[in-house]
Amino acid sequence: MPTDPETGYDETLGNKFVFVTGGVMSGLGKGITAASTGRLLANAGFDVTAVKVDPYLNVDAGTMNPFQHGEVYVLKDGGEVDLDLGNYERFLDIDMTSDHNVTTGKVYRSVIEKERAGDYLGKTVQVIPHITDDIKRRIREVARGSDVCIVEVGGTVGDIEGMPYLEALRQFAHEQADEDILFVHVTLIPYSTNGEQKTKPTQHSVKELRSIGLQPDVLVGRCDDPLDPKTKEKIALFCDVPTDAVFSNPDVEDIYQVPLVVEDEGLDEYVTSELDLADRALPESERESGWRELVTQEQTGHVDVALVGKYGLEDAYISVYEALKHAGLAHNVNVDTEWVHSENFADGHEGDLNDVDAVVVPGGFGSRGTEGKIEAIRNARENDIPYLGLCLGFQMAVVEYARNVLGLDGAHSAEIDEETPHPVIDILPEQEGVDDMGGTMRLGAHVTEIESGTVAHEVYGDASATERHRHRYEVNPEYIDGLEAAGLRFSGESGRRMEILELPEHPYFLGTQFHPEFRSRPTRASPPFVGLLDAALDLQSGGADRDAGEVEL
Ligand code: GLN
């Protein structure tokens, strides 16, 4: 059967789909539950991919305020997407593209463009079938080539914005064979004051699902503890699923333990068997077990890291926290990352970096808190504290050096001080006159050539690195000679662009114009982060060189 151009349906493809919805309240971690199940399916030899559906009208997350919405995650193709895609990339160890984040903005935009082009041949363009067809086509396009595609619908069942998506999923189930589709519904199981696990909110949520024609196949209860057998039975009875289709997802200390919890519960086995994939799964003995080993390994040390940024923005840097954790896993140590308000350093306040082993200044926009960040960088530079600057943290390291070592009073980034006498960081030439905010920065993966004999070369172990970008400003080429003559070294370039800086005499002072945190994985930590911890651990052991060769990058 040829592919249906509207819905993308092609029965010869044989993709399987796991649709994950959420009930009772948002923020339950249904993405982590879904990604963890995906991880186990990948361990069993399946090619797994994922789609995150965000029912908002923004075309992408690029224009969303990180104070409200958390991190904007950047993909290799430059897609600025929901932070959940970061979790899918980290858990599944895949590289996604913007197509993996379906938003209402994208769907309506393409339907309206088709309407304007006259492609609907005079028909009335409607939510059903035109919007729902576009949703199905997008999901099927991403799934093409994979064995299992996990589709997570953001928000909770009952939200008005989510309705067209749930209707599209209902049609999916109608069009495809039973064994191709599995509906997983994740809800909250709260405790009553007398310590009883309560199922009523779940029952209501499933009732809501059924009223729009969706019957969940699997229920996952998010709860402080594992669900009691009695709770499972009650859910099974009222929600009309077998008892063994009800799973617990209790709180765990660290999200990377969730695949182990899900495995112990047997969720992956159940999914495999319901999707009729059991006889294609690798036998237990041949499955990938690296994840379990990584998560359960005994830690041999501890590193304290200060992440310096604006007050209230902690949640916008999930990938930085995770990359530090990955570097810890590579070194077999626990990493404790503490958010330090950059305001603490402003106006002569020293801030508190006395007890930390390393300092990170992450990316950011706008002027608030920058003086504090510059002070924190000075502190790290002068006191030999290992430092990693990411994007804005790289740019502010240039500003700090220009002011305090070159003596260029008032040096700044033109983004923050348009009147600065020394714009050591200036707008990228191609950004001049760009007024549109959405998707117009220098975005996505670009190759950086790395000079040999540098720290960057040592940490990457390579003469080039491909990392993701998201910026409008760069080091002003007019100041490069002066900065280098004063001891700062630019060790990586991409065309005329300075991409990496370092201080040869410092235990570890590295800045990157790119964001290495977006390529870091639990099983493949990002080199600049591994290098940071390496230096911190060296200093802890009094400079005795820990064998860096032990760490596989
Ligand atoms: N605001 C800076 C720029 O646009 C840094 C961006 C960032 O840190 N992601 O260049």
C-alpha cells in the first residue's frame, strides 16, 4: 500500500508506537518514565526513537522565558526545543532533530501555509481532519526507520490545547493494528492523611480519557513508594486493565535510577509483549547492561561545584547539572552542584567560592547578574579554582581578562553595554539588523578546529569538536591579538570565530562559545566537563596526577 500523503500511514513500515499521556497533574516525570522504558527497549536491541508533543502555540521553545519554562534545549540541527528532548537524548543516546518536537505552532503553521497555497482544493480546513492528519503525518515521519517510537503528549488529559492530539492518537489506533499501539497513562497516586494510597484521581483521569475514546493499556502510578497490591487491584478494576498492567514508579534519588525501577517492575517486558515484539528481543544475557553498572557503581570521591547564575534561574540549566553528573560518573565520584546567585558577588561582595572545587558560569542573556559573574570568574582565575565558562560564561571570561589583566577599563559585551569603550564581545556580523527573535541566532552543531598542544586538544583528544551553539555575539576580532599577547589563548576556532579560550598557567581555565552540555550523555560525558573534574580532583589530591587515561571520553 502506498504511503498516505496526508497521514503518512504505510502499513509496510511496521513501526510500533507507545503513546504516553499524563493525568491528575503535570510535572509527574512522565517523560522520564517514557524515556526509561525506551532505554530498556534499546538495551533489548530495538531501535527506539521519541516524539515530544507540546500543545502550545509557540512554534518552538526558543522564544520562551526560561524563568517560566525552564531550559531551552538545543539540538544538532539548531532546533530550540522543550527540555524533555534533552532527557530523551540522554536516556536513549540518540541525536534528535526539531521534527521530534511537535508543537501546535508548527502544526497550524504548516496547515495554514498549505491552505494559502491552495493545496486543500477549496475544502473547508478544519481541526479534524486537517490538523489531526498533520499531527499523524509528523509522528509517522519521525518513527520511520525505528522499531518503536515513544510519543509523549505534554500537559494533562483534559487540557483544551491537548484535544486535537488525543483525537489524532485515537485515529492512529483506529488505523493501525492493535499490536502496533500501546497507550500508557501516567498519573499521581497521592496519600490520604491516614497513609492510604488513593486511586480516585487516577479513576477520574481515566474516565476523562475514555470519554474521548481512548482506553489506556497500561497505567503507571507515580507515588512516594511502590504501589500496594491492593492499590494496583483497585486501579485495574476501575480502569479496566489487567492487574499486571498497573505499574509503580516510586520516587528515587536520581533520575538515572528510573530505568532500573521500571525494569524491576517489568514495564519493559510488558510493553514488548503487548507490542508483539517479545521474540525479537535479545536474550537477557546479550542485553546491554552498561547503564545498570554505571548507576550502581561505588563512588570513590566527591566534588563540589558552584554554578553561578541569576537568582531564580536554577531550572534553566538542567543540561549543565546533568553534564556535571555525567563527568562525575566518568570519574566515579559524586558531584554536588550548588547554585550560587551571581548577585552575591556584585558590589564588592566576595561571594562564597572558598569551599568549592570548581566554578561554572553557564550561558545566559541580558545584563542582570553579569557583574557578579565577572567577579566570580576573577575569583576563580586569581585563586586557581578550576573554571568552565559556557557561552556567556566564555564571553564574560574575555571581559574579565580584558578589564583586569589588559586594563581595558569598562570593557564589556555590546549585548550588555552598548556604550562600552571596549566592545570585546560584539554582535556577529550576520546578526546585525535581525529583528525576528525566533530561530535566528547562530544555532546548532558547528565544527571547531582545535590547536594541538592545548588543554582543549588534550580534553577532546582530537583536532576538532562538533558542538551545539546558541548565540548572537562573539569575541571581537579586533581584540584578539591584544588578549593573546596578555596570556589568554584561543585554542579553538570555527572560521573567524573564537570558540575556545584557555589560560595555560592555570590548573584549568576553559571557556567555550558553544554549549558542550547538550551533547553530554551518562555513558559519554562531555570532554570539557570531564577535564574540569579531572583538574578539581588533581587539586584535591595535592596535585598528584590522577590517571586521566582511565577516563574514557
Ligand atoms: N547572550 C550571549 C549571546 O547571545 C550568550 C548566549 C548564551 O549564553 N547562550 O551571544
